Amino acid sequence: MDFSQFWSDFLSTVLGVALALVGAIKLEKYAQSRQEKLRFAEKEKRSKLILNLIKNELDYNLTALVKIDDNIFSTYNYLRIESWKSFSDGGEIKWIDDPELLNIISTAYSNLIQFILLYEKFFNMKFFPTSNIDNEQGRILANYTFKSKQDALDAIKIAKTKIEKRTSSN
């Protein structure tokens, strides 16, 4: 084999390896980009699903809170926090990557839980009097209960608006 044949074979081999390497790198980048798009689409799908389920629970609670008017003695309305508890305890809220939105939602649930606790105490005090709560203490509990109800209503309305904006924009 002569020297020119060697260089010809060597250059064609090097060129073949270089082209194969460039092709493999481009193919890998394409595969990574496609995987990233699929992960992002899945994340957005999960996020929307979770936010819609939370919004549905907040809708239910908003309707129930509106029914609890100034005559709290009319009926006992059950309020729901199960979806929020299961999503937060189970780690599903990781799909919602908006800290501001999570803060607004958690504030709504915090206000709702506070109202639930006061509402149950007030309801039990009025219908199942077993403690020594005088009229003044009952009046104070009623005032806190109604203030807490309004706080919960306001926070739920804000959370619903933010959730609707987030789920409609994506």
C-alpha cells in the first residue's frame, strides 16, 4: 500500500467517524428535546387537572359558605378540604410550580379551616350546650365565626380567580 492510499483511507475514516459523531450528537439532542417537551406537556396536564379539582372543591365551599348567612342556626353546612389535604399530603402540589398561586390557595384553605373550627364550636355551643360559656363569650365566638367566614369567602374568591387565570392561559 502506498503512502497516498494510506492518507486517503485515513481521511475517509476520520471523516466518516466525525460525521457519525456529529449525527449521533444531533440525534441525541433531538431525542432530549422531544423528551423535555413530553415532560413539560405531562407537567402542564397534571397541573391543570389538580388545579381544576382544587377549584371544584373551592366552588363547593363557596356555595356552602354563601348558604351560611347571618342566621347561622338555620342549618349545618359541611365544608370540604379533602382534595387539598390529599394533594398536599401526597405531594401532588409539586406539579404546580407557581409559588404565588400556591400561597393564595393555601391561604384560602387556611382561612377555610379556621372558619370550620370556629363554625363547629359555635354550632355545638348553640345546639349542644355542654360547657359553661356565658352570653358574652358566645357573642365573641359568633363575631369571630362571622369574621372568619368573610375572610374565607374573600380568600376563596381570590384563589378561584387566580386558578381560572392560570388554567385558561395554558
